[in-house]
Amino acid sequence: QVQLVESGGGLVQAGGSLRLSCAASGRTLTTYLVGWYRPAPGKEREFVARINWFGSSTDYADSVKGRFTISRDNAENTVYLQMSSLKPEDTAIYYCNALRTSLDKYWGQGTQVTVSS
């Protein structure tokens, strides 16, 4: 069993930066796909960024490409989302997801990001 705890959210001015953390306990995340998601119109949650099991491949939503960077620190068993050039439309609760199989997947409780104009 894996427990995920997100942190790093807060209030920031437009153009500023935040770094979100997704810390795992119970198992190491080296064999998991880990992604960040946020609510969007017409969807419960939309894809934001994803990193593969060993960090050799990343993927981003078009809306955040060039501004957000996902990374992982295996020693800390933590995945990060570095967010720069933040926009008010980035305001959302950001959720961390870890997936290995359909029977081995987990969600965190989310962390609030608020970007003021």
C-alpha cells in the first residue's frame, strides 16, 4: 500500500513560482508512473504532467508546457512539480497520482494553489 501526501501549495502572484511535492510512504515509487492532475471544466481532473518509473520520460499538458517541470528524487521517494510563470488560470487543487497497475494505484488528498492577478 502507498500513501501520498502533497504539499507546497499556497498563494502566489501571477508570474511567480511554486514547487509542489508528492511524498510517498509504504513503498518506493521507482516502479510507478506518477502524475499531477487538477480539476478542469467538464472533467473531474485533467492531466497536468507525468513522469515514468525511472524519470527517463516526461509528458506535459499543452497549457503548462514550458512553464512546469516534473521530476523525481528516488532517495527521498518524492515527486516534484516545479511551476513557474504562474497564471491565475492555474489556480486549482493539484492532486498526485501513482500508478503501477490497475490494482495498484493511489491518489493523494491534493494541495491548493492560488494565483492572484
